[in-house]
Amino acid sequence: MKGFFEKAAEALSLGTLLSDPVQVTGGLTHRMYRLETSCGRFAAKLLNPAIMQRPTALANYARADELEDVLKEHHISAVYALEHNGQKLQLLDDRHFYAYEWFDGKALQACEITGPHCYRMGRALAKIHGIRLRSEASPAESPWIDWAFYLRLAEKADRSVYLMLHDALPMLDGCLTKGLAAVCRIPAFTAICHNDMDPKNVLWAREQYRIIDLECLDEANPYCELYETALCWSDCGAFKMDFDRFAAFLRGYFTHSSLSPFVDWEALYTTNIGRLYWLEYNLRRALRIEYSDEEERCLGLREVHTTLEQIKHYNRMRDDILSEIANTLSHFS
């Protein structure tokens, strides 16, 4: 990869590469590298070739790049892609990539996250949502997932995937059916959403933080993102939740948002089906439908197992989560 990044640094006027690029761990979809050049330190994100083959990919990234500029205008603390010739998304040797100035921070591990972290993240999410908050239904629609198709494919291609999916099939069909039906019970609002603002996508340097991975920016329902993101920040690992952190995230959000906290939270719980689509994506990687190499296929296989366990966990936690939300919201009345 050194030759590629030497050409990339030269093309973007980032200086001369001084050492071999270092791959940064943590990304589950794309591959990130740290570059040391004569002009400083930079990050380069190589986009997944399999994703870039999708017919909607370029339009989705163009939309996200436009929204990234909006966040920058409103002084959201984030790492923004560098522009070259008026473009953020770059193409070199048939590979799409983004370049960034390096921010010397790190993502917090589950055991390092505190209530104040969650309060600040709730406040940050409220600020993002408040930029273009509109009282209208989100244009995005959630498609149906044909789990039986993946089960049939897995039966021939990968026995381990088949067994995991076979046992979970009734639960997955039930979650998706109920989730799609509950959408109409959520207040009709649209806002700019990050769509992946979990702890791995926020870098901290002492008290400073920067939000990263802005290429998923789009307009969506802010309530849905609020609920899913609050869950992520209260996850302690080992399938345990810290409800104090969950409550802190909600307080940080609603203290700084014009949205009402008094909505149908059971419907929000039911419509939290983002993990189902993440599971489908990883099934496509694990079953060699949409992947770039064997390393990515193995990553997809691991994520299938992890995501299935997470879905089961949050189903078991339903009553506890709804009870905690009710308790937290009682302080807003």
C-alpha cells in the first residue's frame, strides 16, 4: 500500500511520505491508515470496494459530503474530510478514499465511559439534530429482509452460519415485522443524523472530542437515532447495560433539544431494527455475496455472531429498558 499512499499524498499536496502507512484498527467496514509526511500527520480511509460497486454508493457519499459541510458551518466537533479540487471523495488507481488531518485521540472502551461522557454525547447529538429539524416524515424507508434466502444459501455455503441463522429465524422475522409496523407510531420528524455515532466513532483527547465517520450522514428520524445511540453509549460489554449512563444520555439530549421526551417509547424500542440491517450486511460478507477479500469475509462471520447475540440481548432487556426510560422521563415532567 505504500506506493498507493505515496501517490495519494503527492496528488493531494500532503507532502512526502516519511514512513510506511500504519493501518488503524477499529473500522468494521472500511480501512483506515495513519500517514506520516513531511507536512504532518494525516489519516486516509480506503472505502470498501464491494460497497463502492453498489449503484447508489456515489450518490450516498455525495449527499453525506454536503451534510458534512453543514455540520462544519455549525461548529460541530468532528474530523472533517480534506478537499482537493473541490471534492472530498477522492479516486486514485480505481480506489476511492478520504483524507483527514490527524486528530490524536482515542475511542473510549466500554469500561472507560462515564455518565458525563454520555451527557455530552446526548447534547452533541441534540445539536446535530437541531440544525435542520423539521416536522415531517423521514424520506427513508426500511426494506424487508428475506432471511429465508440467506438461510438457504448458508445451508450450502457455511454450516456455522446456517445453524446460527436457523435458530434465530423466528425471532428475526418477528422483530422486523413488528419494527416496520411500529414506524407509524413514531412522531414524524426529520433531521440530519450521523447514523453511527457509537463510542468507536468518537475520539477523545482528555476533555476534547471529535466525532468521526461522517460518511453515513443523511436525513432520518431523530428519535430513532437518539434511542439507538443512547443504547450504544450505555453498553458495558458482556451484554450488560449501565442505566445511569443511559439516563445521562437522555438528559443531555432533551435538555438541549426542542423535541418532546414524551413519546411512545415502546414504539421506538420496537422500531430499533438497525442491527437487523447490520446483520444482513454481515451475512452478505460472510456468505461471499458482497466482500472484497477473505479477511473481510472472516470479519463478517464474526459480526454475524456478535450481532445475533446483541439482538437477543436487547430483546431480553425490553421491560428493563422501557422501565428505565419511564423513570428517567419522570424527572422531565
